[in-house]
Amino acid sequence: MASHKWIKFPAENRDAVVKELLKSLLEKGVVSGVVAPSTLPSGASAAQSLITDPAMIDQLNPFAPVMAVSTAKILSQMTRIKPMTKKVAVLLRPCELRATIELTKLKQANLENLLLISMDCAGAFSVKTYASLVQEGEDPMGLEAKLFGGEEDPLLRPVCQGCEWSVPENCDIVIAKHGLGADQYGCIALTDQGDEALGVVGNGEAWEGGEEARNTAVQKWNEAKIAKRDAQFAELKEKVSGIDNLLKIYAMCINCHNCMTVCPICFCKECFFNSAVFEFESDRFMDWSGAKGGLRLPTDTLLFHIGRMNHMSTSCVACGMCQDACPNEVPVAQIFKMVGYNTQKRFDYVAGRSLDEPVLLTQFREDELHEIGGE
Amino acid sequence: MASNRVLVVGSGVSGWAAALNLASSGVHVSLIEQAPFLGGTLAQIERQFPTNRCLMCTMLPVTERVEAGEFCLRRDFYHPLIDVHLQTTLKKVEGEAGKFTVSLETAPRYVNEEACTACGKCEEVCPVETPDPFNGNLSTRKAIYTRVPSGIPHAYCIDADACTRCGRCVDACPTQAVDLNQTPESWELEVASVVVAAGFDLFDATQLMQYGWGRYPDVLTSLQLERLLSETGPTGGVWTRQATGDAVKKLAFIQCVGSRDLNHPYCSSACCMIALKEAMFVKEKNPDIETTLYYMDLRDFGKGYHRYREKAAEMGVRFVASRVPDVKYNPRTRALMIRYIGEDGDVTEEAVDQVILSVGQSPSDRSGTLAGLLGLERDEGGYLMPTGLNTTATKREGVYLCGSVREPKDIPDAICEGEAAAAQALRWAEGPVVEAEKAPAPNVALEPPKVGVFLCQCGGEVSGRLDLSVLAKELQEREDVAFVDEVEYLCLKNTGPQLVKRVKESGVNRVVFAACAPYRYERLFRDIMKEAGLPENFMDIPCIREQVAWVHEADREAAGRKAGAMVRAAVGRLTGEIAKSHATYPVTGKMLVIGGGVAGLTASQALASQGVAVDLVEIGETLGGNFKDTHYLLGGSDPQSLLDELIQAVQSSEHIRVLTQSRVVSREGSLGRFVVDIQTPEETLKEVYGGIIIATGAKEREVAEYGYGQHPGVVTMREFGERLSDPSMPAPEHVVMIQCVGSREGDHPYCSRFCCSRALAHAMEVKQRWPESQVTVLFRDIMTYGNRERAYTEAREMGIHFFRYTLESKPVVETGGDRCTIRFTDPVLKGSVSLTPDFIVLSNGAEPDDTGGVGEIFGLETTPDGFFGEAEVKFRPVDAPEGGIWLCGLALGPKNVNEVMVQAEAAAARALTVLRKQSFQLPHVKAWVSPRRCSACEMCVPACPYSARAKDEDLGYVVVREALCQGCGVCTTVCPNNAVKLISYQENQIFSMIDRMALG
């Protein structure tokens, strides 16, 4: 890894350097397009755009700490039918990167001709929070520096607060913060393609001895995140254990299926729960009600969540999109993260960790789950 | 006209393989078994090495599998073309191949199998307790008994020797099935050919008094330990010292009991591995138990076996190369005393708690009789003799031998032989059997569901334990249920016509038979459906006896609730049933064989001899493969004339097209219709085949050890064979052979299997040609399994010297001088020996070779050693995991040439099961994909255990390879999108089942 490029440069130039990198890549024809967030006209949010004209790079807001749509979902849309024929650079957060890896394994995205640029991620705000921060005149970008400085921000999305995967691994270039002082940012190439791309950046200096400093900082960062995650899990577990608690925590669910719509892993053409399988004749409803004297309607509210969990939690990257999308603030991302984490751990799998690890559902291991199934 | 029936003698694994293969090829089979139950020795064995699983059921056909029943083969078995005759022996064979008349005798069972419902009332009243041989006589059973592995009952029988004729069982039987007046029945049959798979007898350990079996309770046979460790065994898996009931702390296995001695001049081939397996089970139970194998040579020559041995060693199993002259008992310490003579000749004594005798295979006591009535000869060990090592044929045309009746062997070899014998036997039979055109069943899926329900009382076995009338009343109220009948016995022969009549008259279009043992009665109920003019799959068999009445005996109410839920669920599933009956799948009648070595040549010839068109593709310029370099074989046959004959036969066959310097470049399609591109020197051919045999061989392992390449005196075994084949070769003074060069260690942790035999053949050739020459063989374990053991004995008698070396003290070769010097340790002299031979010959073994890349083209799996993997290493030894592809020869792993030839014939036999009939019936339960819903995530592709799914790149979604789909439903559980549907178990049916179970 150390054979690849490690560069550092002053922190105030972060946006400028990334923009320069992307612009140079476009101008020099290394890439034909760039996918990265731009500020929306209202200024209250940011969304990805595909830029092919170098002049428009200036409009980017590459590090806006908000995720309106998962970049993984966008990449799936762009590459599922046909892989990119021209090279495109993509700036995305580590959770989006992991979701992209997962979707690639699920044959819903294709990494061909993509230059993946990810970043040390301090977390993001929900769309609502980001908008109100902007409207109140606060600079959400300013909050990030404090986060890297070690402060907790209760406004951050809860899954981000306890995110132990906020350092990217499977990309070509990392925009690095860990291991550098408050006044510096870095660019690290992880692949040959990344090296080649970083070659276009003019300024910046070699980041000598960066690896050790970075490892120490990442370890410390992750420890804190894991501690937070475990505290979140402990608290949540109480609240969701047993069917009664589960019904209680999902009581606010209005069956809108927003969580499924925004989930990058939910790739089905048509969700099973939106299908005709759940259409029944009137007598069935009367039968069900008759058995208990009463029946919650619609019938498939909790079943939808449990079913979705069953289908995708082995690939859940805990990006938190679902919770942002919930109109009634059901802690759906936290629940899915906890279940996903525990299921994946059991099979020594981490969603999005590696392209070489086959998705769990395709695997059969003779020796597993002895404590449940016995010998 | 020739008969379309084949007689198979013996229902052990080899006979079973032969019978199943013949039946799948469309021939009637009469399978006779001397014992009252099927399955030979295997029924007693729960787990097999090296998988530590049973997996016997994987032998069942993969096409038209529903016809053959789908359940545990250790419980029962049926196939519409196989007539099973238990307690039946062969008495006479007259006539000639194609038209034999065989005389048979069936001994009385004293229980009418068709009437027996296995309720067990007879067993309760029987006053006789007699030792149970199924459990190695470690437990008792009654004189009227059934064999109950895994707790599923089969029809009873009476042990005539133990029975006192008291008649209590006759009175107790509710179906009048017991008949003490039965007499032996003689009958005749016309058959086209005979396959003899009469198996072996386990060596009787009382013959070796010195080990104290039968005298000391803690001297047991390996089969007894197998039963003691089994949860279906005499003690439910509780294993202790037999004398005291204490835990066993020290356990000893003595190998070669009844094998490899003066009276038994053969190796039993499987006992080393059986002992390893049992030793590992013991270690699994308690790692602190000291477990030692006292062995002469540890013969781990099979596929994956050396790795298995390494695992045993890792688990702490101790190996002592030694001979054990006797076992004594110390009454003071109550320990068994083992004396063993080590490699160094020293005698050591060790106290142990239990001794396991690894008793070998002995020639069956029937083999003498069989030899007499078939006019066959027996070898000096007592085994029946085929006409050659490479064949299952005997000197009597139309009579074939397979399995341990001709030589002791392990399961995969026995199965290959069974299949090879089937291919031979098939040649004489008419056929294939074509089922009479029957009127298509009406498409009742479109009619409103009208379900008839039969509830079996089982003569009180069910009705006495739960209230069927409550269940009947409740069911009757359902609008889709037309009738609910309680019947005393659904299974009895005379009940059938009444059921048919009831179904017909009531006008129902779906039927629930709430009964027992679906595996046993499925065929019966399907026949009733057919006779009643309904599609046979529009019925269900909830098992309300074993799964309800018997297990919930204590709680009548709960039993009633559960039976209700099961029957209602069955009704629910059937109301949504839409599946049509079986469709026919066409098969292209042409085969592709890849590889022109002995395996490919033999397979091609075997196929061509049955009139199948074959394309034989060979990447090299000439046919013959590695065998071209073989000049000497054990037993003296001439390899090169054998090969010439084979090549001649292939080249002159009108059915075979030989394509040399050609390779397969791509493949599409699957079983029944593979579309394959073949690159020949001139052009690219696009051909269509029904199936493919892959026989791409292996290559010689490259050597760097022992000074090879540095001195002309150091040669490989192949090179030495070439020198020997030169008649002008001068007499060598001394030849030293080193076995296991780079094998069974490091990155080649497997035995190459042929090297020891080849070394012996070369050593004996030297000794025969130049009696004055010295030959020394340095070995780790000599792998002369089966009858090869005789050659080993002979070689020693000829004065060839054998010294064991270990991995820790390998021989050392110095190439400095005019002649090489080799130094090794003589374990007896306990000192270093230094020799300066003319030749140091290295047995360098084989390693995988897939030059043509067929592994990738055909999506084959490879073992950790790099050879191609079969569907199941024990029970499907030549089937690739994907149906329609068969494997044979060294591509599967190293082996001797006779095994290669048998395996190639087995592969051809497997292919004939599909090609001979030119079509087969698809099962009605199978998956299909909704293109609208499929997101092409392809998770179902690797999840499918039968390679029955593939993405169609043109269509953009996953399609089902119909011919391969087994309807297991794994795809439906993997698909998140409900794009996969399993016919007969579609989501509306499943939901309906759940609803009816939950709501009542």
C-alpha cells in the first residue's frame, strides 16, 4: 500500500484541491465525467450530479455532510444495464462505497470504468437537519472540523454517530483526514488507477511517514465509534426485544415503504410487499380477525419490516438512508444496523468489505449454527 | 427375442448402483437379496469417511427421481422398474446371454409384507430375546423383528432360528399378516444378463483367538464400535467400557485383523480409513481419550484420504507401525494388555481399556456356491474371478461381477464397478422399456377445488391415540372439502379399489391421504390417483402416525390439534395446486468425450458398443495419454498391446469420430442439449450433445528431490520403465526405489495410488530378468490394497528388500561420485545404511493438469488437491455436480489403470441412463422464473445445488435449466424478489397452509 501516492496539503484548500483534481481529470481526459454532490438551488441540500464540462466543476459542494440519495443507488442506475464505456470519477462516502461493492456483488452495479474517490467521513446530517442548519445561517461544513477534533455532535444522524466503518477501503483514492493535523488534508491512492489520477494534482507535498500516524489515528477514531455503537446497541436492544416491543417501536410506521425505496441494497424491481401476493379477498380478512377478535390494518406493517430485514440485512451497510426517509422517525436504520451487524458477524462477513467475499445467501457452510441446530 | 430384464444378485452398495443404473437406463431389474432387509453392510454404518456424513441417498437418480422415491436409502427404496426380492437366493442359471433362465428360491419371511403395517404389536408379545446382529450382537431383539435404523419401521420378519412357534404374534397381528406356515418358494425368471454383487462377509474374529474377541468384553470389532457410537445403536450412542461401564480412557485399534496374513492374502482396502474415522469420532466425543492405531501400512490411498489422516493426526490420534501378536487381560488391573512389535523389532506392552479389531472383508460364504452354479473360478483368497483386472466380465458371457465379491474394496470403487457392470449387462437387454401410452389426466387445476380426505385409523394405532371423528367433523364443514372418510387401513391391498371408487364417485379433484410413512406409500397413493383418473400430484400424505400419534401419545388433545393442522395445511396446499403432470424432456443422442487417454478411449468404446454416437476430442496429436509410457503392470499383462487394442477398437468404430489436436472452446446449454464449440486444426465445429464425459487426465509430477537431474543414475519411475522396456538394457547391480517422492506431504497431500504397484511391477521385472540383481524399495506405506497385496508378498519372497522411512528421516542421496550414494536408516538394525546403486528410481506420482481449460469451460469444481470434484465422493464417484457431465480417470485423481477403465465404463453407464431412452420425464415440482420480477442478481445461481440456473445474457434474466431442476426450492428462499416460483409450493399455497394451520 505504501507503494502508492500519499500527498498532503493545507486544510482550507480541501474543496479547492478536490475540485482541482476533478477538473484536471476531466480536462486531461483521464475521465470523461464526474459524479459528485452539488448544492441545490435552495442551498439547503446537496445532490449528486454528473458533470462532463470542466467549467461546471466549480459548482460542486463535494463534502456537504448530507445524503439525499445514496450514490450507490445512482451508480446502480447508471451501470446496471450497461457498464460505463468511458471513465467516470465518483466521489462518495464510505457507506455509499460499501453499498456499491455490495450491489456489484449482487450484479446491480458494475465498477468497470469507475474511478472511486472516497473520504474519511465524519458523518452526515439528516436532510432535515442539514436544511435547518443552513437556514439558521450555520455552516454545516464548519461542524465537521469539530467532529474530527473529537467532539460529539448530537445533531449527527444516529447511525453516523456509531459508525465504525467511516474509513474507506475499496476505492482508488481516499481524501484523508485521520493522521493529519487540523490544518491539513491528504490524498491517498490505494490503487494504480488512483496513483495515475493523483498525478494530475499540481500542488501538495509528499506525506512522509503518513501511514503510521494515520493507522494510530484511525484506530483511536474507530475505538470511540465502536464504543458509541455498543452503547447504542445496548440501549436499542432493550427497546426492540420481543414481539410486543417490536410492535411498539414500529407503532408509528404508516406503511409508506419509504425506507425500502431509498435503501441502496433493496434492489428488487418490485418489492415482494408491493406485489399481488398481499392482495386478499374479503373473507380472508374476516377469518384473520375472527381468530383473534381484532386485526391491525393494514395487515403487513410489521411483516414488511421483518421481511425486508430477512432479505437485506446480510448486506446492510448501515448507511442510514432509511431512517432519514421515515416520516415518523422510527429508528429503522438503527434496528437494521443492529440486526445486520449481528447476522453478518455470525458468518464473519461485513457488507461491502470485499468483492471477493460472496454474498451470504449464496453460501452453504456445513459447520454453522450448532447452538441453534445442534450437531 | 432377448429379455428386457436383468438379474442383480445382492443389494449392497455395488448391487444397488448396478440396479439403479440399469433401471434408469430403462431395463427391468430383479434385485435379489439373501437377507430379510436391503442395503448390505452399509445400513449399519451411519457416517462415511472422508465426509463424516452418510449421503447414501445421493445415489438416487437425478432424472426421473420421483419415480425412484426420494427418501433415506437406509430406510427403504423403490423404483418402478426394480422388483426387490428379499430372502431370495440364486439356485441355477441356464441358457445364454440375452436369454438366461434363472431359478430362484425365496425363503419364508413368515410375515406378509404387503399386509404388515409395522405397528409393532407382534414384537410386544414375542417372548423370545435373541442377540441382534444388526448391532453386532451387543443388544437383543425379538424373534419377530424389523430393522430400525433412524426409527422408521419397515415390514417385520421372523428369525426362524430363534422363533419358538408359540404363535402369539399370529394372534396379536391386527392385519393377519403373520403366517407361520409359509414355506420356501422356488420360481424362475427370464433375464438377459446377470450382475453378481454378492458382497463380502465381515471377517469372523473368533478365528483369531489370540485377540480375545468373544472372550473379553472390551475386545470389539470395528463394526461393533460403529454401532456403539451410533445414536441408533444399542446404547443410543452412549459408549463405555463393556466390562465395567466406566468411561474409556485408552483405546487401541488393531489393523489387518483377518487381512494380509497367510490365510487371507489380500488387503481389505477400507479398514484403515474406517479405523481413522472411528478414532476421530472418539476424539470428537472426548479429545482426552488416548487413541492409538497399531498398523502395518496405513493405506490412505483414496481421494482426500491422506488429508483425512492428517486431520486425525492433528486431533491427536497416535499411529504406531507395528504388529500385534496378541491381547491379554490383566484381571488385577482389569486392563487389556496389548503387546506390539515395532518397526525396530522391539516388543512393547501397553495397557488399554478397550481394543477395536479392524476386521476385514472376507469372501462371502455364498461365493463358493455362486462360483459353482455360474461356472466361475475363485482366486486363492476365495474371491470370484473376472476375466481380467480391467473388466467386470466373467468367462460366462452375460454374467458380470462387481463390488467386494471379486476383491475387497471401498464404496466408490464398488459403485463404479456396479455401474460398469450395468453398462455391460445392458448390452444384452432389449429395450428400453417404454411406458404404455396412457390417457392424459384431466386438467383439474382449472376446476374449483374439491378435496376428498381419507383419515387412516391404522387399526387403532392412530384412532386410539387421537380423536379422528372430531377432526373429520371439523374438516367436513369446510366448503372445499367434499368428503372425509375414516378408513381402518389405507395401505392394505384390498382397500385400494374402494378408495378409487370413492374418489371417482364423489367427483373430487384433489385427495388428502392422512396416513403414515409417505416414503413407503407415496407410490401406492399415486397409483390410486391414476386409477381414479386424476393427476397423481394432486394429492398429499400428511403423516399422522409417526409424526403425530406415536410422538404425542401422552397428549391426546395436542395430537388431535397437530393432526388437524397438518391435514388442513395439506388441503390448503392442494386447493392452490395448478401443476400439470410430467412433461417429457428430449435428449440429443450423441456424446462428447474429452480426453484421448485410457479413460476417454474406454468410455468412448463403452458408449459406441451401445450404438451411441461419440465425438472423442484429444488435445494432443495421438491417442493413448500417459498410458503410452507404461510398460509393466502387476499380473503380467502387456500394457502396450492393451492400449493398441483399445485405440484400434476406437478408431475402427463406426460410431466414434476422433478429433485430435482439438479442444473445446466454449459450451452452452445443459443436460440433454449441450452446444459445444470445438476448435480443430481446420475449423471450429459447433456440435450438439446430450451429455459430456470429461477424461482429461493428469500429468507426472515434476521432481527436484534426491539429486534428480544432477546424475544420470537418478531417474523417475516412468523413465526406469522405459529403460526396462529396452531389451538391450544391461543387468543392473542394484536398483533402489524411493516411494512417495513429493507425495503425501507438503503441497501434494495425497497418494498417487499407482506408484507402489508400478514400483512392484518394475522391481519384479528386474528380479525375474536378472535374479542376481538387488532391488531395494524405500517406502512410507506400501499401497498394495485388495489383491495387489499378493504381489507385495511375492516381491518379498523374490528377495526384494523393503525398508520403511519416515518424513522425519528421509533417505539422503549424494550425486558426487561415479555412482550415487543413498543413505537411509534401517529400523531393525537401528543404524544408517549406505548403498551405491546403479539406479535410484523416484516414484514421483501425478498432479492435476487441465491444459485444455475444461474446468473453467464446464464450471467444474476442484478439490483442494486440484483434481476435479465429483457430485459426492463416495456415492456418486463419476458424476460431476452438474447433471449431464460425467468424469473419469486421472482427472478425478490418480489411480491404477484397471480402476481408470472401470471408472470410464461407469461414466459411460451413467451417460446411458440419459441417452439410451432419448428422453426423460421432468418432475412436476420445479422452479420457474418470472422475467418481470427477476432483477438478475444471480444469487440463485451459486445457491442452486444442481447447477440448474444460469443467467441468459440475451434475455437479461435468470433461467431454469429444466432438465437439472430438482425442485428443492433453495432458489425461492434466496430470491428476495419472489421472482422464483416453485410449482406446487407457490406463495399462495404456502400462505394458505400457514393460514389453515394457524387459524384452525
